[in-house]
Amino acid sequence: MRIDILTLFPEMFDGLKHSILKKATEKELLNINLIDIRDFSKNKHKKVDDYPFGGGAGMLMTPEPLYDAIMSVKNDDSYVIYLSPAGNVLTQEKIVNYAKNYNHIILVCGHYEGIDERVIELLINEEISIGDYVLTGGEIPAMVLVDAISRYVDGVLGGEHSVLEESFSNGLLEYPQYTRPQFFMGKSVPEVLLSGHHENIKKWREEKALEKTKKVRPDLLKK
């Protein structure tokens, strides 16, 4: 999968060069590219913002450099996502859809008070928000999408079980997990997990996942 990230601050994405994402890019399972929007500004000072028509607080990203930046990487198969607090809230279902149905995703990181609406109308396929709050820019949401989507790209995690059993994969939160030592600070690993009885372990995990979801995210059960 190819992911192009359009940003004013490419240096913020150094975290993508580590851990699982680093291995995935080295194996060519992922092709992650950073495009500096300022490189497409025709202004001698590389300015990419201006005051909004009609007045109002803050500045807007001007359409020309952003349009040109998107068009420099866009093709007929591209899916263009603008990271925006006004977008659809990101869900696990959307993440799986992106990973399984698109080979090329373009992530547009907004800044200031947003971007010119005409760019959205002309080139954006979907606006996505990672939650009902406002950040200073789209870089952190873009990193969230890259990390989340990459987990569902074939070969990145080395197997399917990791994603099939984790939180939200079946509409529930993940069950509690334990590792060595068996005893820690007066607390012991549940006996059923030491029993070797796979059917009982499976049943216990299902019950605990349901119990945790009821307690922490009851809204998920309504779905």
C-alpha cells in the first residue's frame, strides 16, 4: 500500500521510521511518502495561508499550493482524506475498509483554521476526524490513520490473529491478558488461563470481553 502524506511539517513524522512501520517499509509492504505543501507555493516566502473572505478569526490554507500538491501524487486509484475536526469520526470499520479496498491513500493535513472549501469540493473524497476535539493540525490524526491502517495490510503484523482478537474487531473491547510471572504484587493469573483447556479459556475471554465492554463502553453494545 502507498500512503502519501501532505503536510506543512514533515519533520513531525519521524515516529513513522520506527518499530513495525519501519519493518513494513523495509519489506516494501508500505510505501509512505511525505510531501511538503510549501514546496508548491509560488510565493517567494513560501507562504501558504491568507485571511478568510468575510472576516473571522485566524487564517486559511490557500487553495493553489494545496491543490497542486495533491495533484502531484493523485491518480485514478487514489483515495484522498482530509483530516478535519468536522469530518466523520474514525472507526475500526473505516480502517479495515481503507486497508482492504485502497492501494493508494492521500492524507491531507490541514492547519490554521482549515483549508479553502474549493479544494474539498474538487479533490477530497472524505473528511475524517479522530474525535470530537480540535488539534492544532492534521499531523497527529494522520499518524493515527497510518498506524491503524497499516495493521490491516497483509504481512505487516506477520499474521491475522493479532488483529482478529484485538479490541473492536468483533464489536467488543479486548479481554484482559496476563503474562509471567504467575504471581505479582499479591495478584495471581486467573486459574482458567493456566488450565490448558482451550474451550474454557475461549469462553472466559468472551465473557470478560463482554463484561469490560459493558463497564467501559456500553455504547458499543447498542450497535
